[in-house]
Amino acid sequence: MLVKFTRGNQLTIPKKIVEQAGLQSGHDYLEVVYLDGVICLKPVDVEERIPPEVYERFLEQAFTVEKGDIEASGKKADSVLRKRVKR
């Protein structure tokens, strides 16, 4: 099957190949390897990992009230956090 390679180093994988490979929405990353004249694409799941000590430091800082912090409870706190996440 012939596909066009664009100036932006992009190509479109034909629907038939996507179906045969079992690719689905959510497979956002493919590992690309060049082997003896053949370009191989392999779907991979990427999991971002935070070292435990960094996560513990984050939790400690997140639950420490500092000068200038807005203290809120319940629904208001949830609302503030959701707005910040959207930014």
C-alpha cells in the first residue's frame, strides 16, 4: 500500500492497516525502529512515573497551609482545583 510522506515528516497510516494492527484511539505513541531498510512501528503505552520521594515531597507541600493561601473546604475547594487543572 502506497502512502505519501509529507514535508513535515508525517504520513497517514491507511485505515485497513490500522484495523489489521489493532490500533485504537488511545494508542497515542508508536515506537519507531529502522531495521535493514524497513521502518517498523510498534504501539506502546506510555506511563509517566514520579519517583516516590518526589511524590511524598509533593504531598507534604500540597497539604501545608502557607501565608497567602486561600483556605476553602468542600465544594469550593473542589471547584478551585478543577479550574486550575483546566488551565
